[in-house]
Amino acid sequence: MTEESDKKRYREAKAIASDALDLDQSSRPALIDRRCAGDERLRAEVEWLIEAAEDDAEDDVPESFQAAARSALQNVSLEVPLPRNYRLLKRISQGGMGIVYLAERVDGNLRQPVAFKLLHLSESDNDAVASRFSSERGILSRLSHPWIAHLVDGGLTAEGRPFLATEFVDGVRVDRWAAGGVSRSEILALFAKVCEAVEYAHRHMVIHRDLKPANILVTPSGDPKLLDFGVARLLDVEEDSGEPAAQALTLAYASPEQIRGAGLGAATDVYSLGVLLYELLCGAPPFDGTKEPAELREQILQGHCPVPTGRDGGRLPRDLAAIIGKAMAIDESQRYESVRALADDILRFRSQRPVRARGGGFLYRAGRFSLRHRAGLAVAVFAVAFLAAFLIDREMQLERIAWERDRAEAVTEFMSELLAGADSLPTRGNDVTVREMLDLGKRQLAESEQANPAAVGQMYVVLGEAYNALGLGEQAVPLLETARRSLQGLLEPEELAMIQSQLGAAYDSAGRAAEAIAADERAIDLLMRSPGEHDSELTRLRIRRLRNQANVLDEPAQAVIAQLEDIVDELRGSSSADPEVLFEARAALVGVRVAAGQEDAALADAERARELAESVYGEGDPRRLRGRYVYATALMLSDPGGAVDMFRALIADHERLVGPSQRLANTIGNLGVALSRLGRNRESMDAFARAAGMIEASVGRDHYLYRLSMTNLAALHLRVGEAEQTERIVREILPDLESRHRQFGGVETFYLVSALEVLGGAQVMQGRLAEAAGSYRNALALLDAASEDGSAGLRTRIAEKLAEIESELDPS
């Protein structure tokens, strides 16, 4: 037999084994018989591949088969160049979406085992997947849940093939775990955890789309780990064509709408969870995966599956059968409105309460109650009439105290509708951005008729937090303020503190430093009065408050630097310190050092901050950009040319991952500063004009970055001798600057002083010396009233300009 025929046979065996591994063991022989069609050598190789996937031992494997496997692994490495910091160890599995290897991530002296998935990709799909991949993996990297396999890294190989590296999970497939003699109660408890993980992902706007036993492992501790979250989305390049992307789903677990190629939402995962629950409880999937694809599709679309029976052959309890039926309803509107609602019915069954899938009346609810309280009913049988009244009252009480559950369900339903509604958004030739989805959610919430204040308040919190995560603080502020008012008096101090903290972050992002300080101080006070440990969050709040106190000159820069250094030392010395909080402390320290002109110390701290960001946040996570921003800002003091290059690359990545925002405008403004230090005035002017335009378009002119960008733009026009243009710009923003000075003082006063200095220079250039003297005197009066320590250099400079003018006006 030739080498080429060996490879062909191996590829064919690999495809059959992969399909068989997605089935339970009882269904595999029929599929293997049909696909091998009497070819005993092919059958032997398929059976070895299945055995190898389930058992790493190779002692009894024929040498020819081992050689074929090694050759295949080498071919993958040669045909698809891998990132230089990964080393493939062995293949774990292969499925419709890719090949998974146990790999080792190499980072200096560190070695980390990962599950490395090379995703399948046809040549025609390259551009679509590459575009989608860069934006989506940033969202996936933010999924942080104990029962979801964490995304470590992701990107494209040298040939443009996408890959994902996730934490390596040592576990057994959930269907094999369920077949190992565990009780129904244990299955339901684990299934509830699976639902919790899926519902968490839905709140973060990620649908799994391919839930099946192969994507759920059970760890030795008995907890589930969900794999491949969002991978189907990354590969679903045909989703707009009306045809399902077969490579991104497993047919036996696909929902009817997936098969029809319709728009997908949270209901898709609800359906797949229903199929999974059926299989775990019954021992076999509801649909026969050995059927031909066309026949299987029709079976699913018609809902033709056997009545669920337990693993022992007996009928499942009616409540469980009803739960499965509701989750697997063909019509999406008849399913559970969310994964949380499905999990809640599982909890009701386990606690012998009425399940909503049954929709039973009083007798059904009374029966459930009697199961929960057998002993009490036996003793109190003589009080049947009284007990009936008590049962009714009990149900009414349960409804009255259910607002907390309703609040969470309403939020989940809202996010599910938001995910489903994203298909209706217009696109710009690529994918809908997270920002566009949030804007859609804000409009939907404004039009909502939801009457429950707790539910509405929580929806505003969720949207506000999401805007904050993208650096869109000005959009987050009104949402979080509404949430705070709606939930005041309904939540515990700790929950209110979290809203106040998010509000502080929003004010901070919007440049409203004084309001950020006040919000953070209220959050600190609430946390100090809350039970439990809150060290990490309190430290984060202290860091932000200190940074803003330096910004508004409430505290001398050196005093703030000393306190931030203490915090950094404290965090570095703690083995339990949150690395994200340490990054925040280092970033704040760099910012204050830059403002104070501490060039060397700022750059040293910035290097550490950048390294920390790269270790904390995965590639593609927008939060990782902050590490580069901090470093470029510090570099600007000593190497503005290098900073320009870094800022340009940073801007391009920010536009790709997030889009227009205050944070991006701030980065563009810093590019303008670096260009001005190099004397590249026209390029600098373009940068400041672009930053001002972005702020105006995204949040309006009532933002400090707009006024700051326009002041810098005016100063550059003055530098190149365009006095009239300079004066026009300053007079346009002067009323807002004066209003902010009167309202807030602090740093707003210095913005006004800087604008008056620029205006005075334009007036001098036009020969209007008396008017220039008036502008300089107004600036000095403002500085005298402020009496801030950091204003000495500015006061001296303006005083010298005024003295020079006065000497010309009155030579005597």
C-alpha cells in the first residue's frame, strides 16, 4: 500500500472517529458499520483512533497506526505555522470546528499546559473569520466563571488560520460521567451549574450555539467545565446567507432555528440544554445521531423524539418530562424565556415545589407542598380546612417575595432579547460592535413597559457596567444614576456600594474628577459598613480617588505619589492580591509621575505596568490596551518619536476592538501632544481636531476632552502664526470654560487659565496689547484665587508676559 493511500485512509478514519466520539457508546457501532462498509482495515483504524482519544496509553497500538498519527501531527505543524510560544504535545480530539491538541504555552521560564484548538477554515472564509475573530475574542476573554474554561489566548497563525488556547481541563465527558452510576439528584445538581455558567455568558452577550456532551467536562472535584464558548460564532461565516454553517454545530443537538438558518438567540442554548438534560436523565439522546442528515433534520424540525424514560427504563417524573418538553419546544416562544428560568424550574423540582412547565392549579401546588411537608401534614391532618387556607396564603407569600428572582430573570430576558435583536442592526460591511448592541439595549430599555423598579434598576446597572467596560463613561453616567435612584432602599449596602463604584468609574472616564471622588467616597463608606471582606475593592477605590485628587489638585502630587507607592508595595507583598488592582495602582502612579515631570521613575513604572497588563489580560482583550497606553504616555517625556509610533499602533488597535470612545479620543489627544513636542505642528493640529470631533460626536461638547483638545488646537494655531484662527477657537469654548470654573474649580480653573493665556498671545500677535494685558490679568487673578501649589510655574510665565506688555504700553 502506498504512502498516499495510507494518508487517505487515515483521514477517512479520523473523520469517522470524530463523528463517533460525538455519540454515546451504544450508538457508535451502527455509525461505524455504515461508514466503514465492510472495510476491516478502515474499521480497525477507526476503533484505534476512538480508543486513543479515550485512553492516552499507546502500548498496544500497532506501529503503523502510531506512525500515521505522528505524521499527521507533523503535517499540521508544517502546513500551519504555529505561534512561536506554543509547542504541540499530542492531539486530544477532532470535531466539526477544529482539531484540539494538548499544548504547552511557553512564556520565558514559565510553562503552561493549554488546550490548543486549530479552527477549521475554508479558503473562502479567511477574510470573514479574520474580521470577526479579532472583535469576538475580546468579548470571550472577559468570560470569567469557575465553570467555563477560560480563554488564555487567541489569534491567527502565519497562514491566517484562527486558533484558540484555553485552560486545559482534566475531566470526563458529562454523558460518560452520568452513565457512571451517579444519582438523578447528582445529575440535576450538576446540570444546574451548567445552566448557571451558560446564563452568565448570556449576560455577557455570548451565546454558545454548540452545547453538547463533548463540550462539557466533569472535573475530579465534580464540577462542570464548559468548553468552546463562542467558537461557533467565530466560525459562523455563513450566518447571513440563510443557511446553517454545518461545521459550527452538531446536528443531533442543534435547535430547529439553527437547522432552518434563522437568527439565533439565547433560546438556541435553552433548546440544546433541554436535549442535554434528556440525554443525561435517559441515557440516550432524544434524536438518533446515526440517521442520515436529511432524515435527522426532519426529525428535529417535527419534534419527533421518544417519550423520555429514565435510565432504569421507567418513566421520568411528569415534572421533569414537562421541563424537558418546554426547553425543547419547536416554537422558540414556547420555550423558557431564559436559561435562568430553566434552572429555576430544576431548583423547584429538586425542592419539591411546583414547576412552571406544568402550569398546574391549586391541587397540583398543594400536592407539591405535601411532598415537602409530609411529617407536618401527618401531625396536622385534623386541621385540613385550616391547612388549605394556609396553602393558599403560602403561595401568595411566595409570589410577593419573588421580586429578587423576578429582577434577575427580567435582566436575563432583556439581555437575551438584546442578543436576538442584534441581527436587525445595520452593519458597516462587518460585524455589529458591542457599542452598537449597547445603544440598542438603551433604546429598548427606554421604551420598556417593565413596571418592577428592581428589575428596571438592575437592567440599567448591567448596561452602565457594559458601557464602562468600553470606556464610555459619559454614556454610563445617566444609566447608573437612574439605577441608583431605582434601587435605593431595595438593596443591601454592599450592592449599593458596587453601583456607586461603577458610577465613580463612569465619572472618572468622563473626566468629571470631582464627581468621581464624591462617588468613590460614598462607595468606600458603604463598603466599610458592609459585612465581609472587601479589601480588593476598597483598594481599587482608594487608587482611583487618589488619582483624581491629584487631577483636581486636592492633594499635592508628591503626597499622592507616596500613597500610591505604599499601595503598590502592599499589593506586591501580598500573595492574595488581585493583579488587576496592582495594575491599576501602577497605572495611576505613572499618570501622576508624568504630570509631576518625574521622567525616569514614570518610565520604569510604566514598563512594569505594561508587563503586568500583558500577563493579566489576554490578547484581544481591550483592557490590555491600557498597558501600552500607560507606557506610551511615560515614553513621551523622553522619546516623543517613539511615543508617536506607539500611539499610532494603539489607536489602530483601539478602533478595531472598541471603536470611537472617550478613551480613544484621549489617546489621539496624547498623540497630538507627542507630535507637538517634535515640532510637527500640522500633524499635531490634525490629531487634536480629530480628538475634539470624536468627543463631540460621541458625547457632545460638554466634556473636558473637547475643551482641552480645542485649547491645544488653538495653541498650535498660535504657534504657526494664525492669530485670528486661534482667537476664534478660544472664544468659542470660553463660555463653557468659565461655567465649569465657577461650578467645579480645581483643574477646570487651570483649563480656563490656559485658554486665557493662549487668547492673550493671539491678541498680542494682532497688536491689541491692551486687550492682551486684560486677558493675562484675568488669568493671574484666577490663579491667585486658586492658590494651588502646582501653579507657580504657570503664574511666573504669565506674569512675565504681562510685564513685557505693560512696559510697551507705558515705556516710562
